[in-house]
Amino acid sequence: MKVTVDRNSGFCWGVVRTIDIAEEQMEEERELYSLGPVIHNPVEIERLRAKGLTPVTLADLPRLAGKRVLIRAHGEPPSTYARARDLGVTVIDATCPVVTKVQERIRKFFDGGYQIVIFGKRDHAEVIGLVGQTNGEAVVISSVKDIESVDLTRKTVLFSQTTMDKPTFHEIARVLREKIAEVVIGTFEESAIDFHAKDTICGQVAGREKKLREFAAAHEVMIFVAGRNSSNGKVLYDICRDANARSYFIEQEQDMDPAWFAGAATVGISGATSTPQWLMERVQRAIEERAQRHH
């Protein structure tokens, strides 16, 4: 049985950078806190916890005066930084630079009087940080049918959470553009309402779908490794299953069922942008050892 780890899978560079920053900080002084789980992967969280990283919530900040708190790759709204400053908490900012750039662009358009529309998941940490750039005024939509919550008479700019899918983003942009044009015609106004669509989906996430589809189709069985809470993991696993009906989702190697591998000569292993390389390699070894024992 040939078992291959997808070399295009695993941590995106924003997550690698956050974990590097956390590990550097813990070398200086072991005690470090992260606002929220630093990554949506329980196995990696445990590894970092053993080194001294403790996840906390906003409610815990008052008791962390004088301590160091890491802002993870998803970023935070400006209110979090202000609160930390007021409480005497030292912020270690490990926001992914791609996300920071989106935050800055949103703030610039918001300050210019634009209605900000964000294609994303309302409760996702990254989106909370993006909405925070607009005093909480941004409209968050997750599908075309949510467009009814947008004020079509205002100059508007559409952004995206960095891990959403491109086809839906472009579909939302198209429908918004059409609806705004209809409003303009309906009011007989000379001036067209200003509308911009900014595709702020991370290239590393967007580029993975096509490669993953090819990888999944090239193997008889696909094992997809991710934390159950990873939104990007759910999206990528669905792509796997679409390309290969024998695709299975696991959090770690104990979740595997021997029956999955019956008669398979090739097995592919892939993971979310929050799945560590070492974990996929551990799954690979577990499958190979099982195959040898049964040979």
C-alpha cells in the first residue's frame, strides 16, 4: 500500500508565523496566553500547551495584568487592543499579515463613508476583527440570499473573510452590482452608486481547492485530517469527498476504521490550513504500520 501526504496541505504561512512567534516568546519566558485557541486543531493546541501556552478569553483579561497575551492569526477588533492597554496586558500581535492588510483596507473605506459588506461567517474570529474596524457597522453576509440586508442606496464595498470560497464571492459581487444598478435606474439618478468588490480571499487557500481535487482523485482512499471546528477543514473535506467518494474525516489516527482501507493500493492524506505536518505524518505511519501487520 502506497501512502502519500499531500505536499500542498497543512499550515498556511500565516499560521506557521503565529506558531513561530508563540514558540519564540515561550523560549524567552515560558508563561504565555493566547486569546482564543491559537489554531483550530486540538492536537497542536496540546503540544503548545505543554510548552507554556494557555488559551484564554476576553473575560480573562482583567486577571492577566502584567502578563503577555498573543493575538492569533485571525486578528482582533481594535476594542481588544484598547482593553488590553487599559488593563496593563502586554499584547504580542501575531495577526496574519494578509488579515492585517484586509483590516487596514476596510478601515480606509469605512472612514471614506462607504458601507462595508463582508462575505464571511458572522461568528468567526477573523470576521469579528474585520467588523471591529467599522465600529460594528459592517454588514456580514454568507450567501447571495443575505443580500437583502444590504442598503443598496449607499456607496458600498464588498470584502471577504480570507478563507471563503471564490466562486460564491464572485456570485455575490455580481448580484450586488446588478441590484445596485437597478436602484440607480429606478430613481432616475444621474450619478451611479459607487460599488467596489475587493477579492480578499487568501491565495494560499483559494489555490488549494484545485490541487486538492486532483490529489483526491489520484488516490483510491483519502484521509482528511483536521480539527472538527476548522471551518476551512470542512470546506476542503467537502472538496475531497466530491472528488473521491472514499474520503474520510479524522481528527487523529485513533479515529480511523480499518474497513476504510479494504482492497486499496493507494491512500492519500491531506489536511486543513490548521493541520500540522507532523500530525499528517503520524497518520501516514499508522496506516503503513497497519498495512504491514496485515500483510
